[in-house]
Amino acid sequence: MHASRRNIFLRHLEELWRHRSLVAALAGRELKGRYRGSVLGFLWTFLNPLLLLSVYALVFSVYFRVQMEHYAVFMFTGLLPWIFFSQALMEGTGAISDGGSLVTRVLFPQQVLPVVKVVANLVNYLLSLPILVGFMLASGVVPTWYMVAFLPVVAVHLLFTTGLVLFLTTANVFMRDTRHILGNLLTLWFFLTPVLYPLTQVPAPYRFLVYLNPAAIFTLAYHDLFFWGRWPRWDLLGLMLVFSLVLLALGIWVFEHYKEYFAEKI
């Protein structure tokens, strides 16, 4: 049994590696297709985060007046990875059910489709990082060498996101309400994650609940690297690495177990 599950896991990863060129091509097409037909085209990849930053900065720095130095930088640091995470979940959930003719092709590697959604949103996030760094400099927040830890943090974040997407995209094939439920849950999840407020604003008796939220652990790590200028909590990230690997393995097993039924359900 254990050998069988290990073989499923390895076969899934081998298929992804074998079709890595297809993943890259479909992710590139996904990014280009988002703004096809618009006047500014791919520039919206950079304009969207800037516009979003302007809106949130106006609301929370002017109207609600959060008393925190360089609050806009703090908010932007947590908002960008949240956008990557939430959009990857929403788009990845519908990857198979929206796959249409690709899914029904006998030889098409179905595991490519959810990964493409995650990769496309990750690239979108990475492209927005120069905007973040530029905004930090303009606001007087000097980047530190602790930012070198960004790669391991985003790698664990990617593993967690991919594992969760595999569960959700499988569920959505059999229950199309999954995407709609997820949209509402993400709204709640966003406000339970310290994106718009520092951890110190969470009452001490309830602060332990923040550490039970995987999205919060990643958000705190990004804040540490970009805003506070310090190492993230490696103990928490280590636990998240183990949890993410287990989640990914289970997600692959669920996906591979049910993928033979995808074509007839679409």
C-alpha cells in the first residue's frame, strides 16, 4: 500500500517534469491572455497592484487612519502574496472543470492544468516585487539583506498552495459549488490573516489562533523579510514545510485517485 502511494506520488511528479515545457507554455499563454484585447495589455500586470495599493492606502491611511509608520508598505508587503495565494486557489479550483476538450483527450496530462494556474499566479507575484521594492525605497523603508530568505519562504508557500489546489480542483469536478464556497471562505480567511493589521493588534489571549492559520504564518514571514528587516520564524516555517509536503502528497493521491472520472464528469 505504501509503495503504491509512493509510486503514485513519484509518477505524478515525473509527469509534471516531463511536461515542464507544456506547463511553461500554458502559463505564458495564461498570463498573456488575461489582458488580451486591452489597450495597455501586459502593463496591467504592474498597474493592477499599484491601483490596488492606492485604494487600500487611501482607505486605511486616510479614512481609517491606522496609526503605524510606513503602514502602506506594511500592507503592500502582505497584500501581494495574499493576491497570489487567493487567485491561485480560485483559478486552480476551476482548472479541471474548465479544461473542456483538453481534459477529455486521452493522452493529455491532466495534472498540468492546476499547476499552470499556480505557476501563472506565482509569476505574476514575482513580477510585482520590483514595484514593492521601489515603493519601499520611495517611502524610506530600506531593503535589508534578510530578503535573501525570500526564496525558501516562497518555495514553501508554493508547495502549500499547490497541495491545496489539487484538493480543491478535484472537489470542484464533482461539486461545482466548491468554487463559490471558496470565494466566501477566502473573504473570511483574508480578515483572519494579519495582512492589514500587525500581529500586535490581535488581543493576546487570541494570538495563538493566528499561528494556527497557515496563511498568517506566510504573511508574517513576508512582513519580517520586507518590512521589519529580520529573519522569519524558521521553526514555524519548518512546521509549514512538513505540513505542506504532507498536504501535497495527499493532494496528489486524491487527484490521481479520481482523475479517471474527470472526463465523464465534465
